[in-house]
Amino acid sequence: KNLAFRQRFIGRTLEAITLQTSGDGWTEALSDNYLKVRLAGRHEANKILKVDITETGNEDLVAVASGGALCYAGSDREILKRIS
């Protein structure tokens, strides 16, 4: 039920506030409707960003910062494709 709800956001742009950066190249964030978001790249805490939802994780939404910037996840060789 929760997964089906989260899947409805794939392909959409949401506003999210950044919370903290994890050690593996992701930033935890919270969407404007209180959904957990895993944002690719390192972003300063307490910033409101537009994010493009690309997929669902186990308990969150996976996203990249909106605006077409390239974001890195994990190592420098693992580049997420530009989301238009």
C-alpha cells in the first residue's frame, strides 16, 4: 500500500528540505508532503530544493536535484544521468 502510494511520485518534481548528508554520497531530505527522500549528491542541511523523483527505495523516494545538474552517487565513476 505504501509502495503503491510512493510510486505515484516517480517522474514528478517536489520541494524538499535537506536534512543531513550520509557517508555514501546521498543527502537525506523530507518532501513538502512529509515523504522521506534520498537525494543524490551532497547538499547542505536546511535548504529547500526542487527535486525530481526517479524511483522508489525500500522506504523512501530516490531523487536528483532539479535543474539538470549532474549528481554523483557513491564513487566518481557512478554518474546519475541528467533528468530533463
